[in-house]
Amino acid sequence: MEANIAEALIGGLSKAGLDGLAHGAVCICFLCDVAWPQGVLPSTWAVAEKTSAMERTRPSRGQVFNDEVALVHVNMAELCNSMERWLAA
């Protein structure tokens, strides 16, 4: 998601008192940044070029860009629990 759209969405949700949905949107933005989901197309050509460049420079160990750096530190069980709590609010 492009930053200006995400900022407007998250700001609007927060301003409307929908903090749980705002937290969920932030989480989705984070996950898309550290581990681009398969099947999600880049929003612009610039993002597509950046994503393609990052893929070309990744290590040959089969790791998707950034996951080795960030995702190993994410407690997925807690993240899932938090998302369920935020989206239920």
C-alpha cells in the first residue's frame, strides 16, 4: 500500500475512534513491507521496480527479501492474537 494512502486510512480510522482497525492496518502495512505476500501486485510502477530490484539483490539462500532480518523476531502467535483482538473491536 502506498504510504500516503495508508497514512490517510490509518489517520481516518484513528480519528473516528476505530483504533483496533487502525492497529490492524498498521500491522498489514508492516507485514507487506517485510514479506511481500504472493499474489499482491505492487500499486505503482515505482513500487514494482523497487520490489524487483530488491528481489534481484537478495541472498541466494532462498530467503525472500527482509524476512531474515525482521520476521525471525516476530512472535506470530502473539501477532495473530493481536490482530484478532484489534479486528474484533
